[in-house]
Amino acid sequence: DQQVKQNSPSLSVQEGRISILNCDYTNSMFDYFLWYKKYPAEGPTFLISISSIKDKNEDGRFTVFLNKSAKHLSLHIVPSQPGDSAVYFCAASDIQAGTALIFGKGTTLSVSS
Amino acid sequence: EADIYQTPRYLVIGTGKKITLECSQTMGHDKMYWYQQDPGMELHLIHYSYGVNSTEKGDLSSESTVSRIRTEHFPLTLESARPSHTSQYLCASSEFGGGAAYTEAFFGQGTRLTVV
């Protein structure tokens, strides 16, 4: 049973518009969430994270929102750029227990110019 | 910039061969992980280690084995490669645990393995 779900396999957005990538989780013990960006044949690179004590974290064009009651988080990219085109993975961990990251299946973002 | 390295980047090998995928990190992290990923799928944890001489199997069953003799080195071995082992293998390290560090896991560039 998947503990981290990214239900949209793909998303297409025009350059300059907002990209919103969604992620749901089922394990209430998760208290740390991360977004990674991945190109084919490369390892994931870290984008942004949020702990369960916050509901928003912002870093430049990237903002992550966490809704604990809904067990839902989202990544907003504003403005979207063609270089943002990649696969985006949501990951979660029980940081207090030091567990390994559990990943979703990823969402492929395509930003057209 | 992450200091974690995987070799080789790409490997094409015949069925039945023994292979070792190398992973090294220079960040002094105690925790290291191996993930397996196929296109369109999540990264599946296949092995992890919380320190020297500590290794555990992950959520996804794997015929591979790992060792952790040195902090910086976490190689993965397949004794007899099969076409079903064709995948991308990703190594990572982190400082997670005990609430001491809210930080990310750093990934290597991955090894794309093809067994023919």
C-alpha cells in the first residue's frame, strides 16, 4: 500500500504561469516532507522541505504548503520556466525515528515557452 | 553540492555475471541508502545502513546484498545478474534521526544497469 501518493503522472504549464504539484500521504507518523527534482539517468536533487510544525515554506520561486489534517502537501512554482521541466518526487519521513525517505511515483512537469 | 559518487554511471552486462555497484560519500554521514527506480515509478528502498557494520533490507525485496565496512563506502552486489535486475540504482546518504537535523538526503547520480 502506497504511503506517499502523487496522483497526477504529468502536468503541462506555460512559461510564466504557476505550476502546482500535489502529494498525499497516509502515514500520520510522517513529520518531514521533501520535494526532489529528477532528470532521466540522473539522481534526484533536493528542492525544498517542510516539517510538520509549519504549514508553509518558501524558497525563491518554490513554495511548499502542508495541510496536516488533510495529509496533503503541494509544491508551487512561480513563475514556471522551461528549465523546470523534469520529474518531481514528493518524499516523506518520520524524522524523529530517523526512517528512510518514502517516495511517491513522481509527476512529470513540462513547461512550454 | 553533494559529495556522493556512484560508479559506474552506465553498465550493460550479460546474464549470470557478478556485479558490484560502488557508492562513496565524503560528508561523514552515518546513514546510507540504496533505492531502485524504474521509469514512471517511485523510488523503492532496497537496502539501508545506519552505520559501520549495520545493514538492513528495505521495503522492496531485492536479490542484491550490501556491505558497510567503512563509513564512506556502501557497495551493492548482485551475485548473478538477470534481465529482471535491469533498472536505475540510486545511492543516498543523510544525517536524519533523533530530531537533530532537518536536512535532506543527498543522492548520487545513479547507475543505469541493463542486463542482457
